[in-house]
Amino acid sequence: MRRKGFLIVLSGPSGAGKNSVMNAVFPTIPNLKYSVSVTTRPPRKGEVEGVDYFFRTEEEFDELIRQDKLLEFASFVGYRYGTPKDFVLNQIAEGNVVIMDIDIQGASQIREKMPEAVLVFLVPPSWEELQKRLTHRGSDDHDVIAKRLQQAVEELKHIVHYDYFIINDELNRAAEQLRHIIMSEAARVSRIDLTELQSLWKGWGKP
Ligand code: 5GP
């Protein structure tokens, strides 16, 4: 039976393992679609245009805002990030579940605009572990890592605005938890298409 599409917002400090956790969940939920964000940040080694991000100039980003093409956008440690509106709305209209990796500012904009969205916060087990992961990733210099660590502490203070909290101490466990959240949210009565239910249950409405 078709269910209404909805949005999963996944936030958490960079280095929390959002990509790894999502990648473990994708093969298990066929109608789960990733919203590729637009950013003014330069690509990291190995990042692919249109897969990891749409990499754009500041001017191009301004133009997207001007044309109202972004569902939300925010600045993060010196760069801008935003969610393409059409993709998300189309996927939801088709009954898919859209997952997006966005920061706390973006999450609060989504909560305002789409109150039925599900907000999930993912964290590494500790500050020390996050520092270790960011350093080992080797993709950012020392200054950027320091800023991101500081940012992580600030972000954690916003946890109360989220619906779910996952600690990424073990990848498979964290992925399983995210999968359960998505499956449970999909089973909400509010996401049922009542017209379809009525046509399946012919006796509906009979005394
Ligand atoms: P990174 O540069 O490590 O890929 O991402 C930095 C931060 O930007 C992360 O916290 C990530 O969740 C956030 N981010 C990525 N895409 C978007 C987006 O479209 N909107 C917002 N608001 N934040 C985003």
C-alpha cells in the first residue's frame, strides 16, 4: 500500500559518520532517496559533482536563492549550503522518503516549513573520538578541524529540537537504529493514504 512521502533530516557534527550510516541504510529501504545539497565549499578529494554535492560559486548560490530554488540554506564555517527545493518536493509527492544531511540551522528551517519532517541527530561517542576522526580523515587543515570541533559542541546544545538521537559508536548498530526510525515513521497512521485504504477495505463505512 502506498504511503505518503516524508522527510528525514539527519544532522550531526561533520565526522559523526552520517554518510557511512546512510550508506548502510540505503540498500535496505528502496524508496529512500538522498537529497544532494548545493554548496560553495570546494570539493574534498574524492567528492563527485552531483553525487556528494552540487558545487557552485557564491554568485550561482545567490541566484538560486533569488529564484527561490532552495528549501532552506545556511552558512557553515565560512561556506554556504542549501537544499534544492524541487527534488525534495517531487520525491515526497511520489511517496518516497527523502533523507538530507543538513546542519541545525537548516533543520530548524525545515521544522518550520514542514512540521511533519522527522529530525534525527547523530553523534560520535565522544569529543575525543570526533577529534580523532576529523584528524584521520585528513581532508581539512588544522584550523578548519578546530572550528568544526567548536561547532560540534555548539550544535549539540540544539539536540532538544530533534525527535531522535543516535550515538554512532558502532556503524551497524547506528545504521540499524536509523533504519528502525525510518520504518516506524513510515508506519504512522498519518502517512496512510485513506482513500486507498477505503478502496482496499470494501466494507469501510458500513454500519
Ligand atoms: P561538510 O562541509 O562537512 O560536507 O558539511 C558541513 C555541514 O554542512 C554539515 O553539518 C552538513 O550537515 C551541513 N550541510 C550539508 N548540506 C547542507 C544543506 O543543504 N543545508 C544545510 N543547512 N546544511 C548542510
